[in-house]
Amino acid sequence: MMQCSAAIDLLFLLDGSYSIGKGSFERSKHVALKLCDALDINPGRVRVGAIQYSSTPKVEFYLNSYLTKEEVKEQLKRIIFRGGSTQTAPALKYVLQKGFADSRNTSVPRILIILTDGKSQGNVTQVAAQVKETGITVFAVGVKFPRWEELNLLASEPTDSHVLFAEHFDDAVNGLYTTLTSFDICSAIPPGQQLLSRNGDTKNYKCWLTRKDIKCCSNSVGQTASLEKGIG
């Protein structure tokens, strides 16, 4: 699986309530772990953070806490199921206040992946809209026996590519990866680097200049390639 060479700040929001249960919570973590395998996690590219919520939200680790794939995966494995009620609306308000507080800048896409059964105790409509209005792209991954109406409220449009089902494990991970490496996300240019254009046989690529070479990202399949300098 090729990795998209783009700068992304990605936050997992894990439902750790009693309605999920410990077994499904571990499945949520497994989805997060498998997605991390496909991400280019390092300080200049993808950064990952995690919040667990139930009766109250708790930061498990911040976006700038762990900057290698190995460290992020190890910390995800260590997250312990907390239990409690499903207070999704307060958790989303917490995301707005604290979740992306250490995000790099507005040019770096912010991705929120919510893993939940969608059975929140309270109305999420207003705060879910506020999250998306700030420019955060939201994926809602259904766990156990999800309430699909709420997942559709939580997720970005189009919902058919932003609402997924964790029980269909491979489909969920592949769906997340496919959308993350779609044009809008993959074509994001790393901060401080120059966007280039190219005609001819690479016309389907967005390219940017790095210190060592030119990186290109395919608009159609999310593949990356290194090209020799001097193309114009």
C-alpha cells in the first residue's frame, strides 16, 4: 500500500462508553492501528493524536506527543477502556477547544476520525455542524450496532465515503485510506514547499519541491513518486 506524502493532522476520537463495551473498544483501537500502518507518520508529514470519551473526554496523547509510527502505535495499544455514559456532544466541544490546539497551521488538513456506536446521550446536531464549519474533515466509523442516523450527522459530506463500519474491518480501513488519499487530502502541499506544474505523461500529478527532490502525488490513486530535479 503506497503512502500519500502530505502533511495531515489526524485525531482519533474513541468512544469508550459502556454501550460500546471493552471488546468493541479493542476493535476500534485495531482499526486505528491498521490505519496508522498506511500513514507516513513523522513530524513533517502525518501527526496523530487520540482522545477517549465517555462521561467525560480524556486526551490519551496530543498531536505532537509521539512523532514516529512505532511510538504512536505503541501508545494506541496502551489505551485502557474507561466506561461511562456516551457524551458525544461534550467530546466534540472538547475537540474544538483542545483537540487541534497544537495543529500546525490552516494549510495543514485536520482530520477527525470518530469511532462510536452513535448512541449519544444528548443532541449532537449543532456541535457536529460547528466542527465541520471550522474546516475539520470528519469520518464516523460505526462500532458494534451503530445508530446510522447519528453517524451521518457527525460525518462530512459525502457521507457514503465518510461513514464506515468497523465490523467490516477491511472495508473500514480501506475506505478510510482511500478517502484520505483522495485528491483533496493527498494534494495538500507540505508547509513551506513550492507547488510545481508539469505537462506530458505526468499531467495527473500534483508535485512539490523538497530539499532533495520533487515529490508527486497522483490525483486519482493517491500514489507518490520521486522525480529527478529539472522538470518544468
